[in-house]
Amino acid sequence: MDSSHINRLMEGNILGVPRRYVASTVLVIAVKMILAASLYVALGIGSTTSYWMDAGRVAPLVQNEILTSGVGDAPRWAYIFVGWDSAWYASIAAHGYGFSDQSFAFMPGFPLLTSVLQPLLGGVLPALAVVSFAGGVVWVPVFESVAEHYTDRCSALACTLLFAISPFTLLFTTVAYSEGLFLLLTLVAWKLYLDGRYGLASVAAALVALVRDPGFVIVLPMAVGLLASKRTGLRGLMIALPTALTLLLWGGVNWVATGDPLALVHSTEWSGMYTLSTWLVSVLPSMGLQAVAFPVPFIDAHPLLPAAIWISIITPPILAWRLRRIDVCLSIYCAAYLAGVLAFGAVASLPRFVAVLFPLWLPVAERTPGKWLTATLAAVSVGLSLVLWAGFLGGLFVG
């Protein structure tokens, strides 16, 4: 990645934006669009009824009605991006939280933004797809700028591209899930912190908490970093205030609506998707070697999911430990985030949870592979992303 072509690519601006940021973003957009177009043609979504359009195949759950009943109204291209939890976000955006108590398991930021924009974008499904796709692209240059804070431009570019097209990151920052928006706002918050704009960073962190429930953890490395400095110690106490107030407000809304201020924790249909501790204590002793595949009786899991779960268990702690040499505060952030998802998150969703933990990719920037190995890894990642995406659209649980 240190050839003269790459060096020339990184020089200059396009409309005031560094060319290297434009290049990485355009490349990621191209990959996403090529995969989407390939699946649109391969699955015949333009002319036939795909899995998430077919009421006979989709589980008859209240949140899924918006997918199957809207087939005649929503543009067919939108169905390249929707499935599984997309139905929850679409239903909340269209009907509010009152249609199901379980809807309170989802934070309001993503569906609220979708609801505001749906009149402009032609309905709830296309709005959901556009908002998630946009968030899943704009984070790319922000991450690259953050990576450049810790390493050289060339390594940052390679790291950014490998991160963006890694299979689970590429998939879940493209389909209609909240991961793209979550990753964007998390990176914006950290970038503002690095730039010393602590007030705006605290506001951005509060917005992250409104998109996904682990979002509040981003204030931890900010507070630790500020408290460690005699000059900024007091700001460390204040930077978490907007996030705390936001979560208290949302808890109050939950309390009024459901009678339970912790409805976010208690309202979920996925309680049967055990945590890692449950797997260790109950599933492994009872199932033996069969437990290696992390079976969940009521879903059809993607064949690649068990391997992805093991990678998500083993690799992140190693990278988080290496990260301490780059930024101790971010290492603490990763440790807290991982502890939370391992203790409380569904083990079958670990690859998706880990896919948006951006600091784990910073150690990769220290030892970026050569250009041919990078190209090989990129090709494999894109191929796996296509396989995962096809399974997602076919009703297989991917994360």
C-alpha cells in the first residue's frame, strides 16, 4: 500500500474534501452497490416474491406485517436491504412504539430519523434503507480521519478499507439496521473528543446512546482521558452528563408507556438466544460437542455464523489488549463494551455487535499487510459478505 499510485491518490482535495477520503468512500459505495445489484438480479426481486415479501414464509409476527403487507406500495429495490430487525425499525417508524411492548427493546434514534424522512423518501421501507445506507457510508471517512490520528495516511487508508468491507461490518452497515448510524455517531463523538471539542463530543455521545443501548459506553474513554488530566479533570465529570440525562429521559418514557423504566432490558422476543454465560453453564454441559455450533432451536442460523461467533469471542480481547499501546482509553472502552455484550447480549448476535467496535481495527493499522495480501483479503471479505447477505435475504439468521 505504499506505491507511488497510492501516494498520489492521497494528495489534494476534491471540493474541499481530502482526495483520500473521497477515494475510500467511493470505493465502499461501489462495493455495496455492486453487491446489492447482484443480489437484486440473482434473487429476481424485481419480478418475483422474495422471502421477506412472502407472508407464507415470514413468521406471522406483528412487526413483520409491515414487510409483507407493503409489497404493493414499497419499491422493490428496498427489499434488498430489509429483513429480521428491519421490520421492528420500520414498524416503530410507521406506527410508533404502541403496536407492541417488545418494541421498547429498540432505541428511538434510528426509527425516529426514518419517520421524519419517510415523506421525502417515498415511504417507510425506502426511507429505512436510505438512512441506513447513508449512515453506513459516511462513517468511512470519519474513521479514516480518526485512524490518521494514530498512524500514517497510507496505513489508515488500508485499515479503513479492510474494516469497511469486513463481512459483518459491510453487511450490517448496508442493510436496514441501526449499526451504520451507530458507528457514524460513535466515530463523530470520538473525533470531536480528539479535536478537543468536548461540548460537541458530549452531545454526539448522547445521540449515540439514543441509537443503540451500548452507545453510552463511548463517554467512558472520554471521561477517563479528561479525568486523568489535571487541566481538564472537571470536564471529565461533565462530559457524561448529556448521555446520563438522555438515558434517564428515555427510561421515563418507558416507565410511562409500559410501567417499566427498564423496558429496554426486559422487552425482547430474543430471550431464548442465550448469553455466553448461559452457554457455558447450561448449553455446553447439556449438549456437549453440539454446543460448539451455538444452536438456537427457533431460528435457522447461517452456516457461517458459528465460526463467526468463535472469532468474535477469541479475537476482540487480543486486539483490545494490543490497543492499550495505542490508546489506553480506547482499550478501556473496548473492554467495557465487550464485557457488556458478552454478559448480556445474545451470543448468536456477537459478530454483529463486534462489527461496529471501531478501535479494534486500530492495531491492524500498525501492521497493515502488503498490497497483494490486502487485495486478497478484500476479495475474500467481499465474497463472504455476498454469501451472508444472500442468507439474510433468504431468511437465515446472520446476527
